[in-house]
Amino acid sequence: MDIKQQIIELRTQALEELSRADTLAELEEWRVRYLGKKSRLTEILRGLATLSIEERKEAGAVSNSFKQEIEEAYRQKEKLRRIDTLGSSSSKETIDISLPGRPFARGHLHPVAQALNEIVAIFTAMGFQVLEGPEVEWDYYNFDMLNMPKEHPARAATDTFWLDAPPNEKGWQMLLRTHTSPMQVRTMEKSKPPIRIVVPGIVHRYEATDATHLSMFSQIEGLAVDEGICMADLKGTLHEFARRFFGPDRRVRFRCDFFPYVEPGAEMAVECAVCHGGGCRLCGGAGWIEVLGSGMVHPRVLEGVGIDPKKYSGFAFGMGIERIPLLKYGIEDIRLFYGNDLRFLRQFR
Ligand code: PHE
């Protein structure tokens, strides 16, 4: 039999056996038999030496195209087999179940979200209901109805991000709420006393950022309206909150403050966690950090929403959320919360 004929027969045999090779081992055996150094082809080609130049050329060409063909067939088969193994559980290969599992990267809540959840839980345990309100607000709710008429300094453009939108038919302007207090008005417009709500949410202020200030931050508003509510209820509620959140050892301080929508008004400050009253960068040397504004709801605000101030009274407060974990953990710069530095964030797992 001449060499050409032998190669043609070898081709038929090779392709047929390849179609039957299914496992990795069978495939490898096939590869050695037909493509390896000691393959049948090598054996056949040994006979070339006895041929004339013409015959050698012809046999060489046949052998080359044979090699190319079966190499290609082998590659195709291997590819198919790999896809097969991925897709089927009936693969004859085994999985080593004693290998350790791949670690699963698990996320966690942002420290500010954690603090917010904790704060909300404390107030709900005291009987407050949780509401949310719009971040894009009307000046009517953000200012007017909170006893801040058009010419009030708090409305100056330096404090507020105004929206570039035309006023509505009532002349109300759109803005990014500068506090969560507009929800006091929205709530009292809709529901009558007794009211006990807290409203967490994001607020915006057009001001410079530093170690204790951000232009976008979170607040939680509180409002309680009923018959006979007085300043002692306000102090008792907020003091109890501070005790539960910071622990019984941290001192709190109330001082007079002014907000147009309360009378009287008060701020609450908490002893600085870094210097414990001595004064440091975090507290600006004061030893105390203000965490909330509060007061007795102004009679004009109650009148505005149709609640009789002779019958009902209420207290309200607005607390900055980011400052709370800052104080709890003694963090020196509020900007760390939004710097997205994982080395910082991972400490709150
Ligand atoms: N809205 C005030 C602020 O953003 C806080 C506050 C709320 C004060 C309720 C009094 C009553 O600082």
C-alpha cells in the first residue's frame, strides 16, 4: 500500500476514534496516538526515505493536510467537551469537595445608616411613628408656614439651593429642603393631635464644608403635639434619647436658642467624645457639640395648620444625624463619612 493510501486510511480511523473519545483521558490518549511524537503518522512517514523525490513531495503534501485537518478536529472536540463539562452534572470528572470555599465578600450598612436605624429604634420604642417627606420642597413648607416670611434672613440665597424652576400658581418656589422641619407642617395639615412622629431624611445647605459641617447631610425631625405638652416633656424625651444612645455617663446640656417656628427654643449639646469637655479640634475648643435644635411649637405655626394653640401645644426637634456617630465614636472629621475610604468604613462592620 502506498503512503498516500495509508494516510487516507489513517484519517478515516482518526476521525472516527475522535468522535468516540468523550472523557478527558480518552481525548488525551487519542492526542498522543495521532498527534504525538510517536504517532502512526510518524511511523508511516518513515517510509518516505525509500521513495523518489516526486513521490515524496506528494506524500508530504497529503501528510501536511492530514495533520492540519485532525489538529483542527481535535481543537473543536476539545472546545465542545469543555462547554459540555460546564453545562452538565453528568460529567465524569469529580469535584474536590474538601477544598476550602471561596470567601464571600459581605457588605454592611454605612455607619450613618446604622446610627440612623438605632436612633429611629429609640424613638419608635417611645411611641413615635416614622414618616418621610420630599427632599425637593416648596419654600411655602420650608419657610413660610414655619413663621419665616419672605424677608427672613434664613431665606437668603447663600443658605439655600433654589431650583431653577418657575413658581407654581400660588407663587411657591422650589428648593432643596434646608431642614426636615417642613414635615412638621405637612403632617399637621393632614392629621390632628395627638401626633408623635419622627422624620429622617437628607437636607441640603449652601455652605462650606469643614470638620463638622457638610453641605448635604441627614437630619431627623421630631414632633409631638397634644393637650398639655410642655418643655419638661421635650427635655425628658431628648435626655432619655441621649442616655439610651450614648450611655448614662455622657453629659448633655440644654441652652436657649432661636428658631422662628418655636417659642421658647433650645439647643441640646453633648459632651465631646474626643476631649470630654477639655476642648479640641472636633468641638472647636468648646468641649461640647451641638446635636439638635428644639423648642415648643410656635402658636403661629399651629394656627397656620388649623390647630388651636389654646387647646394644644407641642414640642419639636431637629437633630443632625452624622454628628451623632461622630460623637459616639470620637471621629474627628465628619467628611470621613462620605470619603468612601474603605479602611474607614470597614471599621463599622
Ligand atoms: N430645623 C432646625 C435646624 O435645622 C432644627 C429644629 C427643628 C429646631 C425643630 C427647632 C425645632 O437646625
